[in-house]
Amino acid sequence: MEVDAIKLTNPEPMMVTWDIGRRCNFDCTYCESTRHNTYSPPTSWNELCDTLSFVKQYTSLYKQPNANIGFTGGEPTVNPKFWDFVEKINNETEFQVGMTSNGTWPEKHIDFIKQNFVGITLSYHAEAALFSKERTVNNAILVHDAGIWNTVNVMMHADHWNECVEVHEKLKAHGIDSKPTIIGDGIVGITDWFEDTEGVKRRTSHPYTIEQQQWYLKEKGLSIDLVERVKEGYELPRGCCGARSIQGSCNGCWNKVEAVNTNFKDWYCAVNKYFLHIDQHTGKVYHHQTCQTSFSGRKGPIGRLSNPDGILNYAYENRDRIIKCPHNRCGCGMCVPKAKSLEVFQQIVR
């Protein structure tokens, strides 16, 4: 369905996505070195506490005491201080804590997760070792059976397609919210191998066969005729990876949608009101992890953790301004309110 506006079905708190370090126990070829590595030292306790102090001030500015802190990485759970830090947040704040993880943490953490997390987003990566993949699926089942909200993004690897389909079907059969996810958030337009900034061979946007695209479209409840208008897999319609329920408007008629075309160039967007992204590794702070758009209309950070007052002043001075999307493609931020028309935008953003 072609849409001219998107809104959330239910009210959602601000999501602070907090990349607490580059280090990861995986090395997927579709994840660039700017997003992960296997050697960076973990962020220290003091650095984490300093950043938490900033998050408290920023969310207070937006009147979001119950903001959702979503830890990412790298892999957040490889930091040896991670579990203690989550406990500190729950003891000292009203924040809701979640994480995006590859789900390879030891099973012993399930009871802690049940007590300290409001939700978990897991990702299944077909390039990982067999024992790691088995642990991901097992932990997904344990989290689900513990009554914790969770969703699993099955990264649909073009070279391991049948495996990914089988895992998706297994998770669905267990009642788990499994979401097939197109691999294409890297260097858009390049579906072949290339060397990234560290000289490592990557393929961050996968090329999909017609049959694979048709399976994906059917699974999303979309017409397979869309394949005729798609040049590469990364152009396929996208659903919310955090499983937010969204509605799309077509000439003023609102309907629930599972996936939409994500070219929102020149649309009015509320990404600054719903997201904040912290890159602990570089010390940079953005409105959003993937689009990185600011009020200047350019891609870039809104400040650095070394100058938290500068970020807070920026946010306060621009609190009534509206971001206009400068990109031809949207990644994760597709699930925040946005509209082609300023009038419609102002109606759906309060």
C-alpha cells in the first residue's frame, strides 16, 4: 500500500538506543566495522554512569521519565559490567530497560532478565557457529516462556535462505513473534562484496532472487507484484524491527500496515521526539542510529558525550522545530510519526 503518512497505533515512550560498545562475539559480513569489532575494550563502569546522568537530563527535557533504554552494540552482553549496570538503572530510575542482542548469553541469566527487562529483541544470524545459533533459538524460547515480551529478527541471509526460513517457522510455531528481516542497512546500492573502512570484506546489502523476494512479500502480507518494481532486495518494503504497531494513511484512510516503502524524502518526521541514539564508542550522540538526521538537514551527530550541556542546549533551543527527511531511504526510524503534509503531521504528533 502506498502511504502518505505513518503513525503509531499505540502511544510509545522515547526510545534511547544505547550502543555501549563496538565489541561483539560475532563477525557477520553484513555488519560493517563501524558497527562492531571483536577486540575493543568494554566501556568502563564510570563511563556508563556518566552517560546515564546525561540520559536522565535529556529525557527530562522531553518529559520522558519512563523512557525505554534499549541497549545495543556490538553485543551489549559481552560487557562484564552489563548485568550490574542494568540492575543499577532499575534501582535508581523509572526507565524501562530492553536490549537488542544476538541471544548467546548463558541460560542462567533468564531469571535476571525476567526481573529487570521489559522486553528483548533478539537477532538470528545464519553466519554464526552452530552452537551459537542453537543458543539464540533456545534463549528466544526461554524468554518467551518466561512471559517476557520478545521478538526475533531473523536476518534473511541470501546464501542461507532455507535455514532462515526454517528457523522463522520454528519460532512462529512456538508462538514467538518472528520477523524476517531484509539485510540492507549497510551501504545501500552495493549488493556485491566490498572492503570496509578497516579493509575487511563485507556485503551489507544482499541481492535476493525473485523467489526469495516473493516469499518475503507473502510473509508480510504484501502483493508479490511489488517484485516487478524492485531492483534490489534493499528496496523491499520494511517492517518495524522493534515490533511497534503502525498505521499508514492512504488519502486519509488509516489501516494497520506490516511493511511500507521507506522512501520518505522531504516528509516531516518526529524522529527527534521518539529516539535518541548514543554511540559510546565514539562519544557521539544522534537523534537516530541509522538516519542520523539533525535539524540542519544534514547527516551527523547532535553533539558529544564530552559536552553534554551542548547537547541539552541544542535540544532545548530546537524543541519546537520539525525535521524534514533528507534521505531517499529510511532504516529503523520508519516507525515514528511522519507525513508528506505538514498539516497531517501536526495532527498525528502531539
